[in-house]
Amino acid sequence: MARTRGPASLGLLLALGLWAGANAASAESRALLIGVGRYRDLPSEFRLAAPEQDVARLGRALKVAGLGEAGIETISDDDSPAGASRSAILERLATLEAQARADDRVLIYFSGHGGQRPAAPGSQEPDGLEEVWLASDATLNAQGQPDGGFIADHEIAAAVARLRARGVDVWLVVDACYAAGVTRGREAPGAQAKTVSRGGAGRRGSDSFETGEPGFGAVDSQQPGGRFVGFYAAGDGGLALATDRGSVFSNALIRSLDAGRTRSLRDLAAGLLSADGRLGPDAPRPVFEGDMDSPVLDLTPGRQRRFAVVRRGADITLAAGLEEGVVSGDRVVLEGEDQSVLGYGRVTSAGIGRSGLDAAPSGAVAARAVSSPDQSRSPAERVAAAIAALGGGWAPDGLSVGARLDRPSADRCGDAVDAAAPPPTAQKVSLFVLPGLRACDRLYIEMANTGRATLDVNLLYLSADGTVIGPSLHPTDTVRLAPGEKRSAALRIVAERNVVVERLAVLAVPAATRFPADLRYLAEMSSRPGARGEPGYEPASLSAWLADALDGRSRRGAALGPPPGQASMAVAFPIVVLP
């Protein structure tokens, strides 16, 4: 959107910039994996078998996905007689800080018990409690609160801030209770809660993709620094769960990596929440924060992808559709839990997010294409095909989409764009008859679910060079809208050398899964050249192709199919960007 490809440039810039940046060729990726399951001074009931498995399996998954073995450091119960003690963890963090350089990408992962204790006087903890990771030498006071052998949240935040201040991009993954705040909830059968606090009546979090408020590792916004992304197993209202086969959240993360969901961290998170991750009904709602469209370390973004096989009665479906290039008639390889080949199947129908399969052995849990996907099909082409197939028509009684256009003066071109508060100078416009847009123009979009059914509503910008941009949504960055809910986004136009025709696509489907069908993961890092030599899609005649494939005359103004409020909706508004 703000990136360029050869002489052509994209016609749009998100209000919240993308993580791209010019990265030095010598930049490296590193991972520090911390697992604590044995606590020498705590009762045996606190022992966890999962963290050691989590660290070992995540390390293997990262290697298979392309991260060099030299870039992976682990610290777990078996690394030393003292295990993963407080001093050992802090020492490894200090070593990581010393080794990391500007433009490096770093993963800090923790699996173990989380806890809370009274914060020091004068701290900024609103509830008076600080969250902690329990090291192997953790101790508890008479009230059952950690009083030694722990790493406090402010210590982790300080380490992250120091890395970011040096220009290091940090991805923090925490599989513990209190990972993103106070969590209380019910435990699943056969699972152990990863917390030292067992009291309190619980409530479960809602089944939505929640984006937490940024806060970990803050650096001075006026100073250059690395970016930050946080993945947390549990937010307010959930318990991180561990089993004898590994932690539930970590297992889902590893399955998403194994499924090839490495286009971006948003892609990885979408896989974690989808049928690929198999979180299960008792797992809490994960929380994500930061630049989700950033890359997954230096992992290979073009790996062959695997998709979950889902059984509902006699129906067998594949958890992928036209947006992934799956078409009717495709032949797929069916695999078991250990990725062994169990047989072959054929796609009988393809839609958005799911496809029908003719058959699958009982042990099949995933499928992959027999041949590599057609790399000539850009993300925008895949979305266009999905829109054409959906073809449910525009249902104005089910979803309201409005727009305002602001045309600031040249001296205001660099001002921040606030999606939640369009300026008074922004005028209402119709997306059906938008005027030609120029550099500095700002387009404010508001969507409201006015129907009776909960919807998953994706707002995607399809650029003329084939890329897909997924704007951040406000006030909550989730595509799931319950009846009466609203979302807004802000887009800023950048200069073009020639006239281009691009598309603002809206896709809405009734919510049919526990977690939202968020298609913004299609905004691939590989489609943004210049970052570490990753290839991009070459400009082609996509502008004319989109104009034909997404001809609004056949989709606008008519409510086809199911009653309004329950219809699938697909529309693409043309945007002419002038030089």
C-alpha cells in the first residue's frame, strides 16, 4: 500500500503503517525458547510436563520452517541442574540483547506457570498486581503469591524495550496464565491450568479474535526502534491449559507453523485460530497485539500449505477455499497427525474458507495440494475469484457501509489519520460513485451490522499490482460483527505516476466458526518487495482483469439468495487513483 514495485506504486497507505522497512542483508533471526515445568521449591501439584515438550517441538517446527539451528537457543528443565532458574533466564536474555543487531528479528517464547503478586508502591499497575513468569527456583509466600524466583512483567518489558530501542523487531509468545492480564476460568477435562492462583469464580472469554492494547516493551515513539508483536495464550477471562501432550496454545501454534502459515504473523495467528490449530472448545481466547502484518522471523513464506480436514456428520470439508487458490477438481494428499500420507482426495466444491472433499480416511487430519500452487496468481486475483464465487449479492439490510472523504491541504499531508475520528472537513461520499483520488486524500470507512445474524466482514484493498492490503479496524481489530456492532478504517492515498484502477472489496459471510474468518492474512509479505530480497508479484493487466471479474453491475443493488441479514455478501468498489 505504501510500498512500490518498480515504476508502479500502490495507491493507498494504511493509517497504521505496515512493518516493512529497509533491512540490512546481514540481519538475522534468533529465537530464545524458555520452558519451565519443574519447580524445586513448590508442591508437586505445580509440576508441568508440557513446557519441555513445547520447547522441543517448537524448536523442531522452526527448523523445518527454515530457521537455522544456530539461531535457536533453548533453556528448559534439563539444560542444567538448576533448570530454568531466574538467574539463568535473565542471563540468556542479556546474551540475546548483546548479540542482536539493528534489523534482526527475535522471538522470545515462554511456557510455564504464570502468577500475580502485589506490585511495588508507585507502579502503574491499575489493579495493584504485577504479572510474573515463574522460574524453576520460584517460591511462594504464606498467601500463595510468588515471592522469589520469578521474572516480573516490567523486567520482560524492559528487555523488550532495550531490544526495540536498538532497532530489533521482537515477537513475544507467552503460553502461561496471566499472559495478557488477569485470568480466571474453568479448566478443561484432562488439562492443567498454568497458574499458581486457583481461586476465584471464573468466566470464559468470548469466541472472538481479540487484539490487546499495545503496551509491552514500549519505546519512545519519537525515536527509531524495532517493531513488536505479542501472542498470548490467555487474556482476561481464560486459563492457559497444559496436557501431557504439550500446552494447548503451543500445540496450535506449532500446527499452524507446520501447516505453512508463514506469510505473516497475521497468517500464523489465523492458522492458530482456524481448524488447522485445533484449539478446542475449552481453550481460552488468545490475545494478539502489535504489527500483525509483519514477517514470521526469516521463515520461508512460500512453503507448501496444509489445511485441516473437518468432519461434520457425513460431510468432509477442507479448511481452505478459493482465497487459497483451491478450485473444484483439485487433487489433494491426505495426511495423518504425523504427516504420513494416508491417501488422496478430490475437491468437489470450493467456496470461501472451505471446500468439499469426496472422501478421506478416518485418520486424515490435513491435506495438501498434489502440485505446488500457481505462483502466477497474486493474492488480489485469489480474492477476486473468491468474490466472484461468493456472488451472494449486496444486502443493504444486513450490512451498512458508509464513507467520508477528506482532502487536506498539502501542509496537512503528513498529519496522522484517526479512523475513529474523521475531521469535520471529511464529506460523505458514495463508494459507488467515488471521484478520482489523489495523493494525500483520506478515505474513512464505517461498516455496521444492521441485520439479525453475526457476520464476519472483511475489508480488503486490492491493488493494481496484485497485492492485498487489510486495513486495521477500530475500535476493535476483529472482522466479527455482532448485530448492531460497527467497525471503522482509515485509508490514505499516495502519489501515482499514472492513472490506476484498484478495488476496495467487502466480503461478509455469516459467522460459522468459533473464531472469525479473517482474510487479512492474504496480505503476504512476499508481495512487498525490498524486504530482505523477498520476491514480489510483477504488475500485469490486473487492473483490467479486476474491472471485468468484479463488474459491480451484476452484484450491486440486488439482494440475492438468503434473506437480508443472513446473506453472503461480496462487492468491490472501484477506486481510481490519479497521478
